[in-house]
Amino acid sequence: TLLEGVLACLTPKLLAGRKILITAGATIEMLDPIRGITNQSSGKMGFSLAAMATRMGAEVTLVYGQTTTSLPPVQHAVHAPSAESMYLAVMQQVAHQEIFIAVAAVADYSPKQTSSQKIKKSEPTLTIELKRNRDILAEVASLPNPPYCVGFAAETEQVIAYASQKRIAKNIPMIIANHAVSAIGNDENTVTIIDDSGHTTLPQSNKIEIAHQILTYLSQQLNTSA
Amino acid sequence: TLLEGVLACLTPKLLAGRKILITAGATIEMLDPIRGITNQSSGKMGFSLAAMATRMGAEVTLVYGQTTTSLPPVQHAVHAPSAESMYLAVMQQVAHQEIFIAVAAVADYSPKQTSSQKIKKSEPTLTIELKRNRDILAEVASLPNPPYCVGFAAETEQVIAYASQKRIAKNIPMIIANHAVSAIGNDENTVTIIDDSGHTTLPQSNKIEIAHQILTYLSQQLNTSA
């Protein structure tokens, strides 16, 4: 669009030529053709990062699940509705990427069995057996020459502590912590950037401004370490 | 909007003064503050019925869950995200309604327990215990002076047979059958109206036109029986 063009012109090209892979949105793990387990991610934070990275000159590949907002203008977009399809899409796209930002709320578990037909409600109770899904971010981080990996941790309690643990467990250089309940679906967000240098809480702002600040911080880290 | 005003002017007032309660969208049954079991209803069919009934002169009360489209212009709208909240909202609104059209894809089961904090992924497998939810449509139909009840049956196989069974089981005069996989999320739909007189398959069309045909058929039934 014209507006996007003007905004891109006005934005310093701090990520010029950088190849960035971003995941966004929620996955849904189907129980049958109609029902599934999902989460309430709107995709706004991931889409804001993808739009802003593009404005800042990056070549963005966006792998996205269920979202409630329209797709931002990026160079490459791949739809991946389930955890398994998102894993495959990321692994297919990850070669030659310099940065990987995993924002998507990927289901941790999926049903052991998916019914090919709608499950009939005959029983008063029902038990669903779930199996653990692969951890996309941890697997990307353990590749031989991994991109610079940035995770997102949406927590409901002990936000900074859990996010810090997650950063170490996944062996990634940077994680963005936020408070799940206030952030999900909202246009505004408060986040804390956690890396080797400690943690930096950004002032509350809308998600596109948060994206700008995260990517500016990230570009500084990459230029320092290069 | 102006367009809606013009469309309303051009639409015959076949439902003038009728009070109609419509449910639309999907419910989500939370496992924890972030994750839940839902289904892929977009809310388009229910919203189309609500918009068209309003244009046709009805006083519409819309009880809606998760949707991917914007709320149509109706006189009363109540948000009800879960099966339980939708049950309560419908029971609160149902008095004095002449017609009840249950389009929402209400979850048949919900978790026995909802965690107040995000569940941590520590285990390789997980078992979720579900309990059967109340059947909103069947309960409305069994009220002492029920409104004229219309159900929707989204099926993946034996569509007409399952929908006919559902009409009898719920003791409702009319059910609209559709093929779930092709209908969900699409703007177009093919439906079959099933009532005491047999079944009538409408030509494939967009959901607003389908809504118009269903409501025209319904108004004829009500005028005949009155």
C-alpha cells in the first residue's frame, strides 16, 4: 500500500539485507475435522515484527498459523495451521536465515489420534490422550549453524523467572517475556528483553512500536557481535 | 452504515416485529488461561442470519462466541465465549423470543478442570478429562412455551441422516444441515432445510443469500402455522 511505502521510506534500514524468519499466530491441533486444541494468540505481535522488519529493510519469511489480523506485506509467507506443519515449514525455510524469531504460540501437545469424522457426543465424559510436540525453537537453536534465535515467553506468573529459565533450557541468546493474559489479543503490550547482558523492560506501547524497539535492540546486538 | 440502510429499505419486511434470538460463532473451553478446545466456526453463517433478519424487520438478539468477522448491526448483542456462558446468556434472553436459531458451534465437552495458571509442558504425554456440556438447543426446545427452534447440523458424513436424527432427538421443528468441511470458514455454503414437510436443498450461494432463503422459508412456515 501507499501508506506502507511511505512508512518504509521513513524507517532507518537497520536490518538492510538481513534474512529473518518469523513465526506468528496460534496453531490448532485437530481432534476431528471440526474441533481442535488451540490458544488465544491473535498473531498481532508476530505480524507487527514481520511488518516492521520489512520496513527496516529485512527480507522476511513469515510462517503463520491462525490469526485474527490480516497478513502484513512480507516477501515470503507460508501458512502452517498445526504444530507439525509449522515445524516442517520452519525446517524447510531455516537454511540461510540470519535471524529466527519464534513468536507463534505453538501447541505443546497434540492429540494422539485425530478422528477423520466428527466425533459424536454419546458419552457423558471423554478422555483425550495428548502427546508432546517437537520444540521448534529448541531444534532450530541446536542446528549446526543456527540463526540468531529469539524466543517469546508468554507467562501468567513469575514472568521474568520462567522466561529466563526458558532461554537457558532452549539455549537461545535472546527471549522476550510478556504477561500472557494482558498481552494476548490486545494492541498494547509490555515486554522485557532478556539476553546475556541482563533484562530490559520496554515501556508499554502498541505492538508495532514494541516491534520497532525489539528489532532496533536486536540490530544493535548483531552489529556489536559481528 | 449507509449501505446497510439502503439494503434494509430494499428488503421485504417478512419478519417485521418478530423477536429472534440467534447464537453464532465458536465457543472455546479453556484448559488454562491461554489454551482451550474450540472449533473452526467463523461465525459467518450466524452473523449473516442476524444481519438478514434485521434487514427483514426482526428484532434480533445475537449471542456470539469467537468469530473471525465483524459484528453485524443488530439491536442486542451479547458476547459469550464458552459453552457455559452461552447457555446462561441464551437462558437469560430467551423469554418472549418467538424464534430461536442456534447456529453457534457450541463445544459438546469441556475440561473437568481449568488451570488458573499456564500448564507447564513437563510430561511427554498428557490426558485431559472432559465432561459433557449442556445442550442449549434441546433445553430451550423443552421449555414450557418454547420459541420456534431452528438448529444447525454441521456434519462430515451422512449429512442429511445425522441432521434428521438430531432434529428428532432435540425435538425441534426445523434443522439446517450442511457439510461441515466445505462450509466452515467459507463465504459460500450449501444447506438443506429439514422440517416436518421433508427436506429442501437450497442452491449453493453465499451465506447472506442462504440466510435470506432460510429466513424467507421460515417466515412462510410461521405464517402458515399461525
